Amino acid sequence: MAIGDGPVRHYIDAMPGWKADIGRQLDAVISQTVPNVEKAVKWNSPFYGIEQGRWFLSFRCFTKYVKVTFFDGASLVPAPPELFKAEGVRGLNIYQNDGIDLPQIADWIEQASVLPGKKL
């Protein structure tokens, strides 16, 4: 695991094409919404948390989309649309031509940041 803003920025800079723009937007809204957010890159994904080792959000590049994962997503109102196999985890997939609802994502981030998060 690589801890801090530097490794996350390096990951985002390495995201291909339009996905890097999504990564920058996500990182910016997370950092603005949760000013003291902890950052790390683990399992080839940026992780965000309130304290070291307790994470509330991650995102990752896939071929056709960027997957945003809220580890306590089932507790968010409204819950993010994508279901995961892990209990309580929800998220969303952002495709190239999708509009990004940054106010909704910021609201989910704010809600998620006060939940216990996941120890990973």
C-alpha cells in the first residue's frame, strides 16, 4: 500500500484518456467535501478514508468505465445504483459519455465519510 496524496495523484495521472478526467474530478470533490481525507493506493485503486485503514470509498478503471465503490453504500440515501456481492457495498459505474452528477456524488461522499467505513 502506498499512503498519501502523491500515490493517488500518480495513479490518476496514469489513468488512460477520459478516465483521468473522471479521476481528477472524483479526487477533487472528495478532497473538497472531506478536507482531512486520508488517501492511499491499495490493490491498484485509490482509497479514501477518515483515518488510516478505515476506508469509505475507492475507485478503479475498467475497460469501458470507472467504478466508484462506497463500502457502506447501502446506508446512503439514496443508495448508489450498482449492487455488489459484498454486503452493504454499493457504487456506480461512470462511462465515457455519462454526465457526472457531482452534487449527488458529493452528497454520498459526505454521508459516507461519517459512517464507520471498512477496515481493509
